[in-house]
Amino acid sequence: MGYSGGSSGGSSGGSSSAAGYDAAGGSGAGGASGYRRVGDDRTTNLKVNNITNRDGSSGTEVDGIVEVNTAAHFIPPVGNTAERGSRGRGVFGGGYAPGFTNVMQYITIATNGNARDFGDMRTARANSGSASSSTRGIFFGGAENPAPVVSSIDYFTISATGNTFLFGDLTGNRNNVGAAGNNLRALTFGGAVPSDESKIVDYIEIATLGNAFTFGELSVAVLNNGACSSSTRALNAGGQIASGTYTNVIDYFTISTLGDAQDFGDLSVTREPTASCSSPVRGIWGGGRQPTRSDTIDYVTIASLGDAIDFGNLSAATQFNAAVSNSIRGLFVGGQDPAATTDMEYITIVSAGNVADFGDLTNSAFSFKGCSDSHGGLG
């Protein structure tokens, strides 16, 4: 570990040191440096704020990589901010406001308040799917103007505000898809191809740019469905199975193993599109329509098969809303109730109950999606 004052570096041994810090702890002459030293008995009360430069006019400077690795100390985190992850940020993108928009907004999930500008999506787009690792957010497919349905996958770094970049493409053009995953892999579920419901499940490895691969199939063809996950299991629920006809089916997948859906249970009511989020333990769905707008919030225990249980209610019946979460809080954001809204509301995932006010988006939006660096799929 190198401490430096007016000059950088240091020397070891018991002789005088130009840097004034004797790494070996020897008792040699103090020299002309004027730095405080550690004695041979190592009982000196050495504190960082007792170390000065040569003339005592300024305090400690730390050069290079610092690592203290003993039972009595800690190792500072390594890597840059993006590599460590900001862990606590939710980001929303696209949708209608009321025309197609490319606006991205972000919030800190643990702290109530209004959203801030994050950047822009590459194109104005609505009805995308979204998933994320602890560092990278992903948007899948959607509808653009004038192109009705696209296959493009975009990504961005959650901890650093800015615009999205091209990641690759889904296995086909797709709109109104659900998506979920863990820190390594993201899955997409169903969606319009380009207008009919589909059973398609694709996946990507989040850290590696490129096109999606086929994972398996849902039990029923859907669009406008809602998905969430733990670190091992992804759940997809609800959605439209034909024009004006909705489902309450919940499918599940083991994220690490390619294959088709298995039956998990049912939502408390049939509806689409429902916003979804999760902690590592619970999956949550809120809002949607059946065909009228709904304020219902359901939950399941992700590791245990069974039907959803009533959690509470949104403040208003809302459709086409978005959701994000960390391991403690879930947020339901925007949507139509019946007009496009800026409302953001939150729940405490472990405690059933109704929503409380969180703040407001920078602009009203619906048919958009959100993701976070701390959702249930990240453990």
C-alpha cells in the first residue's frame, strides 16, 4: 500500500525513506522527510489522518491499488462503477406519450421522488419487452412508426445515464412480448408475430452482444403478457390469447435449462396486459384489463407451484403500465387510468397491501417497459 505526500512511492527497510513511510516497520533514522513512522514494536497508534506531507500542510494521498487483507481490515471493492453495479436504479423506456416516444427515465427505487431523464432509445418505440442484469438493461422488439413490428434488441448500462445501443435481433419480428431473467440470461415470452399471438420463447446471454436463440415454447400463444423471475425460475402470466379474450395461466421455466413451459398455476383473474416485478421470493402482477381496466395486484411464491393470491390494489384501475423492483419494493408506473398518467406507486413486496405514492414520471407514458439492476432474478 503506498502513501505519498509531496512525492510518490516509498521504500522499505530500516534506513531513511524519501517517502517517509517505512513499509517494513524498521526503526531506522527518521531522515529529513518529517513523516510519522511505525516503530519496531508496532504499538504506535498509526492512523491515516496522522500521516502528513513533508511540511505538514496537507494530508494523505493514496496512490495505486490499495488492498488491505487481514482479519482486522477490509478489501475495498474493485472494478469501475458499471462493473460493480449501482444496485437500486429502475429505468423506463419508450411507449406512447401519446405518440411513439424514445424517452428514457430513471428512479432510485429505495427513495421516493420524481423520475429523471436517463437518455434516449435508438428509435421511438412502444410495446417492447425488458429484462436486465445488475449492470445491463435490455429492450426487446416492439412497434415503431412507420414500421409496425421490429426484431431489434437494444441495450444500455444501467449505472450510467445515456442512450441505448444495438444488441442484436430476436428470432423474428415481435411486439407486446414479456421478458424476465437472471444476471446471465434473459428470456422473452410470446408476443405478436406480427399481429397474432405466439408461443415463442427466445433467450440471450446478457453479457454477449448478438442475436437471440430459441429456448422453447409457452403452453398457450399469448401477447401482452407479464413476466418476472427469481435467480433460477422465470414465470410468465396472463395476456391476450385472441382478440378480446384473455388468460390467467402462469407458466414457469428453469432459466438455465432450455425447454418448454411447465404449469405453475393461475392468476386470480384473467387479464392483459399486466405489469410485473419480483423479489427473489415473490412474483407480483398489477393492473391490466379484463376487458375493463383492473386495479388488482396478485402475488405468488416463485419457488412453490400454485395459484396467485390477492396482494392488494393499485390506487386506480390501470392498464398498459410498467413495473420495476428491488428485493424489497415493487413500483407500478404510468399506464392509462383512463388517460395516460405520470403516477408512480410502490408496494413493500413482503407485506400484502395497497400501493402508496412514490412520485411522478417526467412525462406521461403507457405501453412502455422498465427494468432494474436489483430485481428478484438477481438474488
